[in-house]
Amino acid sequence: MRFCNELPAMDFLRSEKMSFVQLIIPVESAHRAITYLGELGLVQFRDLNDDKSPFQRTFVNQVKRCGEMSRKLRYFSDQINKANLAILPRPTLQPDVHLEELEVQLGEHEAELLEMNANSEKLQQTYNELLEFKLVLQKAGGFLVSAQNHAAPSERELDENVYTAEDDEGNLSLLEQPELSKKDGLRFISGIICKANALRFERMLFRATRGNMFFHHAPAGEHVMDPISGEMVEKTVFVVFFSGEQAKTKIVRICDSFGANCYPVPEDMNKQKQISREVLSRLSELETTLNAGIHHRNKALSSIGCQLWRWTMMVKKEKAVYDTLNKLNFDVTKKCLVGEGWCPAFAKPQIKDSLQRATIDSNSQLGIIFHVMDATESPPTYFRTNRFTHAFQEIVDAYGVARYMEANPSVYSVITFPFLFAVMFGDWGHGICLLFAALFLILRERKLESQKLGSFMEMAFGGRYVILLMALFSIYCGLIYNEFFSVPYHIFGSSAYKCRDPSCSDTHTAGLIKYREPYKFGVDPSWRGSRSELPFLNSLKMKMSILFGVTQMNLGIMLSYFDAKFHGNSLDIRYQFVPQMIFLNSLFGYLALLIVLKWCTGSKADLYHVMIYMFLSPLENLGDNQLFWGQKTLQRFQGRTYGILRTSDAELDVELDSAQEHYNDFNFSEVFVHQMIHSIEFVLGAVSNTASYLRLWALSLAHSELSTVFYEKILLLAWGYKSIIIRLVGLAVFAFATAFILLMMETLSAFLHALRLHWVEFMNKFYHGDGYKFKPFSFTSLANEEE
């Protein structure tokens, strides 16, 4: 099918008129031209090299360079985050740098950071080793001194665990023999190990030496950095006494396998003090060196952070430009690049200006050729939106993107969606709470745009104007229902009803009688608490739901008429639109008419009886169920026969070209089956869709009753006590239930049901939703993704 650029004049209901264009760009001005088009953001390029892999493209080397620079920039960002440095706001006035210069700068910065990190890691490792050595000297050295002075076990710093060989008879522990001394070859190994591994380490030593060892341990007293995880962990200092080279070899291997670090501790007290002074001195020097290194590294990272945003965007733009250039083809002379794509018709003058400016700025001797072509594929769909309409368009696009020049449901959803939500949620007290939330998001719009929000807050912020309209319509419907947190108020004058018995005090048992003109606006507050409250509200909301449903479904069918008329499809108008309107309004349109007449006349007719016996017994006398003159005659169905489908000569001439164009694609059996399924679906759907609108009644009633339960069974019950504590607790529970159940869960429930009514009951009457979005090459989208 050909999509010509000459289409009927576009109205506000439809997407922008699109043009399929071809660009022939000289090589010397190609980069600048694509850059200017990216700044404009109104051209969607087709990939003319989709049969080639990414490595077979013309500008693959440039893309690889940009990818390498992106990796370095991500490395810088990770380093800044690890250092807990705040990246300064991106500067507005900075000198431009070329891509080659930026590539050199990034390489130098990366090499500098890698060198600083390597030096810092070495110094930190040395510092950790000296810190562990200091702890071992303090704990193990103190034990050795106390052991030499024959100190009592209760005065030692370290805990002692003496293993006997009760489980291994015949092998006695060396330290259980009091006559052993240094001359018998008694040795020791001191070190430090993670506290979590100390017990397993001790057991392994005992088993490996068969109990021929003496193990002492004590908490290190300070947290030490783990070299693997980089976190501060708690460690334990240990001393193992043993005898023999074989035992030493085993103990050293076990220490290595458990990650225990061993340090030599002299037995001489003077040597211990001398080594301790040297260790403390080196620790102080290393600490000063590490602080200076961290300061220098943070200064370098801060300098990089000031330019990080600008560099990132520059690299992203360059990569996007080369990715787009890879979609273009060389012509036969290899001197020009040929590109094809879509653009809005209104943007053609701007595109030409940008291309002309690219030719001048690149000093090219050849101009860029830009011309419009006919396309054989369907154009993309592009709707211009603003902050207010964007969220409504996203709701429609979530169902499916409109076909090119198809009627846009979001134009009507701006009003119908929040209104149907409010019909289910109607309470002007709850509506005011929603209004405050929406105003908070709107008034702090600029500040919240620059912040990183959670998933729920991001969703709420994106739909802030949807919430605003939902709140306003909820206040309006709440005033009609006369409910403020389920409490009615005499806002628009006095009630039209009074108690049947002048001396009564309970309207629920005595009933009401009308004594004056109806209440001016909304539901009369006297209905609240009366014995006929529930039947009255049920009848009102159920009939109101049917009226809204029939109205919206008729709107959907009318939009199918405008769609068919716009595209010049007279067959859809005569043999799809007209039968649908007749069928829907013969049943449910007639029911809506009866509802309105019953309200206007005050009749007590039973509409259930009227609709059922209209089919079962159409000749039956209506009696009290007659609402207007001629009702019985109107309800009789008379048979009709279908005539032969004829087409006038004038219409035949108009449709001849279209018929010839589609002749090869026409398949009678396929069209017949499709229309038969569509007809059955519409007939069944008309019944189910009308019944589906009764959810408006059900959710509205549920919301009202739930709000009443919270008010009467929590707030009023607590207020019946004189204790201020009970009243405060009741108020807190009422506020919690209102906020989390009525304002959050009920809001989400009503939102989803309103969404279903639009997606299924309304949009399936006219909306195909099988198009695809217009996604132009734009630098603005890159900036939004980065933010």
C-alpha cells in the first residue's frame, strides 16, 4: 500500500502528518549535518544497513572509540561515588573541546587515577599489616611477659584453652608435662585471624597436632580492614605453642589456609618495646601519607566531577551521531551518504535550514539534497504533547500506539478518565486530600525533576496532572453525593424532607416525607441514615452508571465514523458504523432513554419488566410501566429483508482506483471471517460492556460504605469515651485507615477500573492501536536518559 504525502487536512484529534524524506549528504558535511539534526530532534532515520553486523559498518572504529571513552567516564563516576563526593552541577559556560582532545584527557585522567589507586592500595596494605603487628605485639607480647613472670592465669590478658588428648589416648600434650622448657625445643607462633574463623582455626590446629599444642587467644580490641571485602572486621590475636619442625610446618599451612597473618614477637621485653616504637612511628607516617594521598585523589576526582556531565553528554552525542551515520549508505561515487527517514510535515523548513547551516559550517562545495518521497510502509505516529497531556497520552500508548492518522483517544480521556475515576471515588473530603498531593507535586515540579525518586514517587510525579484532575472531579462528584469523609452537610440550603412523625428523632425507623422543593445541588443530606438510604443510592448510582456507559460507548462508535470518513472508507460507515449504532441504541440506548424519562416524570415503572417483556411478550399491555405515548408500538420488532447491495456509478468511479490498488491484497474468505467475528464480538460485547460499567456503581457504593464504617465504628466510637487517650488513639486509627486504605488502596483500585473502562469498553469501539511510535534521532532524549 502506498502512503502518499498528500492527505486530507489534519484535525486536532489525529497525529502529525508525516513525510518520507531522502537525504544525500556529502561526506565532508555528514557529521555536522547529523549533529544539527540531532539537536533539532525531528528526523527518524531508517537503517539502510540492517543486513550488516555492527562490525561491518562504516564508522565502527569511531563507535568503538566512543564506547571506550564511555567506559572511562563510568569508571570516573564509580570512583566519585566510592569516595562519597558530590558531583557539582554541570557548568553552563565551558570551552568546547574536540573529541580527540577529550580522548587524550580521559586517558591521562584514567592513568593518573589508576596509579594513585595502586599506590593507595599498597600503602593501605602496609598500614593494615603494621596495625595488625601492633595489636599482636600488645596482646601476645603482654602474655609472654606475664608467662615469664609466672603470673596467675586469672591475671593474664588472654584466654587459655589447654587441650588434653582424652580423645586420642597415648598422646599427651607437651604443655601438660611440667618438666618441659626451652631446652626441650618449645616454640610459638603468634598472629591474628578473623574472629568468625577463630573457633574452626583452633579445632583444626588441635586435630593436626593431635593435641600437642597450647593455644591462647584474645580479642584484638580494634577493627581492622579486610583486604578482600574492604570492610572493617573484628579480629582475634592468637599464640600457638608447639614443638618440632613438623608441627611448625603444619601450623604455618593451616594459618595460610585460614587467612591468618603471622607476626614475630620477641620474648625479650626491651626488644618488644623497641619494635613497638618503630611500628607506631611508621604507622603515624603512613597515616599522614595516606591522608595526603586521599586528599590529592579527592581533589582530582572533584576536578573531573565538574566536567563529568559535559564530557558524558559529549561522548553520548558523538556515539549517537556515528550510530546514525552507520544507518546511511554510500552512493556509487563513494563521495556522498544517502539516508532515508520520516519527519513531521511541519518540520521540513526547519530541517532544510539545519542542513543548509551544516553545509556552510563545514565549508562544503556541494549542498545537501533533501527531497520528499512516496513510501510503501505505514508512517510512524507522532503526537505533540506537553507536560499536561503527556501522562494521558502515555496511558493510551500503554494499550497500543495509534495507527497513522487514527483518532486519538487521549483527547477525550483527558476528561473522561478522571471523571469516571471520580464517579467511583466521589468524596469531596478525600478529593481535597488528593488535591493537596497533586499541588505539592506540581508546585515543586522543578525541584523534583532534578532529584532521583523512588519507583512509586516517580510514577506519581509523572501523573501529577492526572491526579490533579482526578482530585477536582472527585470534589465535584463528592459534592453531588454530598459526602465529606462520608458525612453529609447542608451546603446548598435546607433539606427537602422531614421526619414523617413530628415528634420522632430517628429517621431510620420513622421514615421521611417531602415538604418543600428539592435540594438545590446533589443528594439531599436527609437521605443519610434513613431507612430508604441504601435502596435510593443503589438505584441512583446503578442507573447513572448505565447512562455513563451508554454515552461513552456511543462516543466510541461515533469516533469510528469520523475515522472512516477521514480515510474515505464509505463501506465501514454504511455496513459497520450504522448497524452498530442501531443495535446498541435499540437496546441500551432505549434503556437509557427510559431511565431519563422515569427520572423526569417520577413514574414508578419497573424497567426490568419493560426490558425483559419487550422480547418475551411484545404485545402485552404495559399498564403502569408505560412511560410515554407510543411506547408499545416502538417496542414491537418487525421483520425486514435485506436487499441486494448496489453501488452507484458515481461511487463506483471514486472507488475504482482504490479497488484496483487493493485487488492483489483482497481475500474474500479472510475478510468474511474477520467481519463475522467482529460482528459476534460486538453483539456480545455490547451486553458485557454495558454490564461492565456497573463497576462504577459497585465501587462508588463500596467506597462510601467503607468510609462510613471508618467514621462511625472508629472515630465516633472513640469519641464516645471521655478519655483523651482513647480519643487520640481513635483519631490516629481513623487517620491511618483513611490515608492507607481510602486514599491509597481505593485510589489505585478506582484508577485501575477507570483504566479498564477506557481500554476495553471505550477504545475497542474504534481504536486499533497497532501503529508504532515516531522515535526521532534527538540529543534531548539522550540528556533525559542520563538524568
